[in-house]
Amino acid sequence: MAFDYSVLHDNFTYLLWGRVADGDPGGVLLTLIMAISAGALSLVLGVAMAALAWRFGGWTRRALFIWADFIRGIPLIFVIFWLYFLMPVVFGSAIPGTLTVILALAWFTSAAVMHSTLSGLESLPAGQSEAGLASGFSQWQILWVLLLPQALSNLLPSYLGLLISLLKDTSLAFIVNVPELTTVAGQVNNRVQIYPAEIFLFIGLIYYLLCATLAAVAGKWMNKKTKAQQPDITRVQGI
């Protein structure tokens, strides 16, 4: 089977950033914008929920876990559909599809962020909280000053893993015709019709390179932390 990659050359810039010159970003650029925006929102929401669950416990913690389990038990494609069709009804006006997908991705991912962050907080030694109380810190000060900075640092590889998942999940935006990478690839394929293998192999390669780059960053961070935590053998041996 002979491949003709001229279709990629002819549509390369459109696949990379869509019609950004006309104020309508798309392709890889929009995929990255959506993933980063949704990642930032889900991080804020997830950390806030983890902080509430850690601080109050009881019914507050149970309610947050029920909410997180509910949203994690629903296919993401349903969440996108719900927000896409319900938000205009709630707000009484049209909502941009890109914003809808970003909010859906953030809402869906915040549950995983909450679980990861809460696990990170609870894995820290209990003595740190006790030392904070002995120093006159309030519970909130202990959380924000002592515990969260350590937990967030330890959880960075986990957060990067969630960002990788977000990056791939942006491809579901095609169902509401948001012009991210998968959507514009489909548009190009529908226009030329005879080069689907070339187009979608190239799109798969782009997704792989983006995700592999993030995975490499996470791996380097883990190696750096592991080396920093290893004891200095020469110092231990008194050399």
C-alpha cells in the first residue's frame, strides 16, 4: 500500500492551529489550550475538595466521596453532552462549545484530583500535624502551610498522569464539533476523502508525542526526587 503524505503538507498548519489568524484556534493548539485550562480548573477544585474532606471529615467527607464516585462512574462523553445541552438552558444563552468541554473535563477530572490529593495528605506523618498544633497553628494553617506543599510536590507525577489523560480526552470534543485535533483531522478527511490512513496515523503520532513528552517530564521528576531522598553513603560511613 502506497502512502501519499501530500495531504499532510497541504493541511499542516490547519492541523496545528486551525484558523487562529481569524481568531478561531483549532488543532493541536486548541487541544493544548483545552487540556491545560481543564487541568488548572480541576486542580483547584480537586485540591479544595480534598482540603474540605481532610479538615472536616464526617458527613462533609462522605458527601464529597459520594459526589466524586458519582462523577467518576459516568462516561465522560455523557458529561460533555449534559453540559452542552443543559448549560444554555440554565444560563439562558448559548455557551461556546470549547468552554463547555473545558468545564466538563475539569468537572470529571476534579474527582480524581480530590482522591489523589487526599491520599497524599493522609500519607504524610501524623507527627507533622501534632508539631503544628504544638506551635500554635490552626488546622487550616497546618493544612496550607505544612501539609499541602509537601503533598503537592509528592503528587506532581500523579497530576501529570491526569494531564496526559486529559490531553487524550479532549478528542471527545468532536461530538459537539469543537475544532480540536481529532475534529479538524475529520474535517480534512471528509474534504479529501481518499487519505484517511495518512491523516489519522499522523494524528495518532501527534497525540503520542504530546503524551510521551509529559510522561518523560514525570519520569525525570520522579528520578530527581528519588536521588534527593537517597542518603549520602559517604556521609553515613563518615568518609
